[in-house]
Amino acid sequence: MLLDNLPNASTQLNAILKAFPDFLLILDERGFVLDYKADDSIFPFASKQFRLGQSIASAFPPDVAGKFQQIVQDLKQTPAIQSFEYSVKLQQTEHWFDAKFIPVEPAQVIVVIREITRHKLAEERTQRQLNRLAALRAIDLAISSTLDIHLALSVVLSQVTSQLNVDAADILLLNPQNNLLEFANGVGFRTESLQQTRLPLGEGYAGMAALRRQVISVPNLQRGKTGFLRSPKFAEEGFHSYYCVPLIAKGHVRGVMEVFHRTPLTPDLDWFDFMETLAGQAAIAVENATLFRELQRTNFELTLAYNTTIEGWSRALDLRDRDTEGHTRRVTEMALKLARRLGVSEAELVNVQRGAILHDIGKMAIPDNILLKSGPLSAEEWNIIRQHPRYARELLSPISFVRPALDIPMYHHEKWDGTGYPGGLKENQIPLYARLFAVADVYDALTSNRPYRPAWTKEQAIVYIREQSGKHFDPDMVNHFLKMITDTD
Ligand code: C2E
Ligand code: SIN
Ligand code: SIN
Ligand code: FE
């Protein structure tokens, strides 16, 4: 019952056919087997079950047989080659086949069945690799576009469950303060049984994975020696298999990733590799977020420290010179308000504020007998007073966080017409914040008591400021300042 019987087959053709391991069938138009050639090593089932004169359906699983018969029927209407891919379980493993149906005269169909399992597996593998690459890409994106650790971890975990084909996964983060592994994120759980997890390093599977820096595999949790004592409600989850990977970034253990499945798993090396890759991504996400949080905290603490320091200096000055008490606060408020009206950005306002608070810090270096003198100053004393912007620069320029705020302390006594000190700068050579500040400073000085004279009235001060427009002050600043002063009253 071999090819010798194939109708119209030449000897050469028969020889060629023998060289290929394909399964050949010749059917009549009802789908009954007229003849076949089978390679026993590939189709053991066929050689046992095939009978000449039987329907092709009798030798195949029902769904495949149904499709075969369908195709044979269709060929009567449309006589063109048709293909069909199907899989059959043979001795526990899945085999893939490609069946081609070729209508031939008179009223017969040649069926060529080829095993394509290897090709199919390669294709699946390629697809899996592509999916995994896409998963890693998605995680990378999530990690780099958010510093919200929980958002990043939930992206990682959803990829873990879909790419590793597992029911649930979670991440426990190591709290460096108390060395406890604490639940951070989870997906696929039915209960909240693990959300309270606070597992000491070295305890339980997770604690061991973190301590030993090793993957822990428990293919059957029922047979596990320790069991999951962590939570009494854990049994309700119905998990069967468990894997735990340490999260390590820059040599430090940051936590663990746990993977759970409710039925047995048969992971291959690829699967383990990918689980560790995903854990690596999770570790990076944790690392990034931690770094950012620490940076944020350090920044916040520094800013607090800076502002406290600045205010401390300025208070020390006010304490010496009782008459200027409140002056610093008032001119700082006026300068900020004026800067806002001039459209100075929020980010820059901090430099206006710090500069204003520190504007007379250089007076720290002026002796009391000059600073607090009640009468007019001698030329020599005046010379010393005029050094206070320079002292400010010497005092502040080594301190990086106030360096961007130095314009006001250094240039607030420059005058628009170039007759000011210390540099004799003119017009726009004088930094904007200093021009802006000078108006507020003189206005407040004039309307306050000084050791050398009593306070002027507001009206007198306004007349003076207007009169000094284009001499002492930038006319533009005068306009804005006077408008601001009259607006608010
Ligand atoms: P301050 O008292 O805070 O004055 C700041 C600025 O406001 C002065 O800068 C000046 O431009 C203006 N200003 C204050 N009071 C008057 C005033 O009565 N008339 C006029 N036309 N402008 C006034 P300036 O002049 O560069 O002075 C810088 C600092 O030198 C003053 O700060 C003050 O600490 C000190 N100072 C100035 N003149 C005297 C003085 O006659 N006696 C004493 N003991 N200190 C003086
Ligand atoms: C584990 O947490 O890793 C299992 C052991 C336990 O929960 O006690
Ligand atoms: C000065 O700087 O000495 C004048 C007064 C002030 O700026 O507050
Ligand atoms: Fe000053």
C-alpha cells in the first residue's frame, strides 16, 4: 500500500516522494482514503489507525477531522489548493502540522501533511522574545517617565504576570531603617493577605531570598517545609507554585519580587532568565525613585537650612541697629511685590527675596561707633560705610546658594546717573534687581527713624523719589514703584 500504487506516478516521482518525510494521502471526493504514504517515525498514530477505504475523519481528532471534511467539500465547488495548520498532542507533547489539499482529476484530492513543529516553536519563541522586548521597553518608559515608585512597580508587575504567565506577583521593599521587607505593590491577588507583610531579613522564603541574594523556587507550596506563616489568610489564595527573586541595584538589596501561580508551572531556563531581567528592572525603578526621594529630601532640608541661615544673619544685623528693625522685612516685601509686577519669574523671585534679606549684611563689618552714630559722618567714616556692599560680596560669594542673589547686596547703592558706589555703574549696567531694590530701600529708609535723623512723612518721601528719577533711580522703576505705593493705599 505504498506509492507504487499512486495513479500516474512515475518511478522518478516515486523516488522523489520517498525522500520527503511528508504524509501523503489520496482521497476520493467524499474524503475516503484511496491510498497513503506515511512515515512511521513521524506519524505513528496514522500507520496504526489508517485503513484504506475509510473516511479520513476516522484517523484524526474530531476538530481536525471536521475541518478536513469541510475542505474536501469546498474543493468540489472551488478546485484550488487549500492549506490548514493544526496541532495534535502526541505522547504529551504538542505537534504542529500543515496540511495541503490539492484537487486532482478525476475527482480526487491529494493531501500532503508536513510536520512543522520545529518551525512553529521557533516562531513562538521569536514572538515571545519580541513580546519580552516590548515588555522591557514599556517598563523602561514607565521608569524613565515617572518617579512615582508605585506607578513604575505596577507596570513592572503587570508585565511579570503577562510575560511569565503567572497568576500573581508582588514586590516587597526592604526598609533600611528596620531591615523589614514591606509590601509595596501586588497584582493578581484575591485577598489582601500579603499587604500587611513585614518580613524580617532572613525569615521566610522572601527573607531568605533577600539575605542570600538568591532566587528561591517552591514548585509546590503544599510540600514546602516552612509554609507561608506570614499571613493566616494566605491559604485562601490557593497558590501552588512560588518563586522569589531578590531586587539588587548597585550592589544593594532593595527588596524582593515574588511570583505566584495557582497551578503547577514548568518554567524553562528562558523563563527564569526573564524573571530575573524583570526583577532587575524593578530594582532600577526602586533605585531611581529612592535616589529622587533622597535628593528631594536633601534639597528640602538644605533649603530650610539656607533660609534659616539667611534670616538668622539678617536678624543679627537688625539686633545691632535697632532703628532698622523691620526695615529688612518691609523692603523685602516691597521688592518682591515690585518684582512680581515687573514679571520676574517665580523661580527668580527667591533670588530677589534672598538678596533683599541680605542687602545690608555687609554692615556687619561696620563698627558700632560709625553705624550707630547720631550725627553726620566724617569723610573717613563715610568711606568705611561705603564699603558695605563690598563686604557683602566677600561674605557671601563663597556660599553657592546665595551667589545668584548677590546683585542686590552688591549693587543697591549704585545710582542711575553713575554717581553711586561701589562701582559707579550707570543705567542698565546696574543689575535689574538692584535698580528695583534701591527705590524700595531708600523709600523705607526715609520713612523710618535713623540714628542721624527722624523719619520723613510718606508724602515727603514720594516727592523725593520722584525728584530722584533719572538721577538716583531708574525712571522705569520709579514709575512702577510709585504706582504700586499709590495702588495699595
Ligand atoms: P540707611 O540709613 O538705611 O539709608 C539707605 C539709603 O537711603 C541711603 O544710602 C540714602 O540713599 C537714602 N537715605 C537714607 N536717609 C536719607 C536722608 O536723610 N536723606 C537722603 N537724601 N537720603 C537718605 P546712603 O546714603 O548710601 O547710606 C548708606 C548707609 O550709610 C545708610 O543706610 C546709613 O546706615 C549710613 N549713613 C548714611 N548717612 C549717615 C549719617 O549721616 N549718619 C550715620 N550714622 N549713618 C549714615
Ligand atoms: C515567606 O514569607 O517567604 C514564606 C514563609 C512565611 O511567610 O513564613
Ligand atoms: C545701606 O545699604 O547701607 C543703606 C540702607 C539699606 O540698604 O538698607
Ligand atoms: Fe545699604
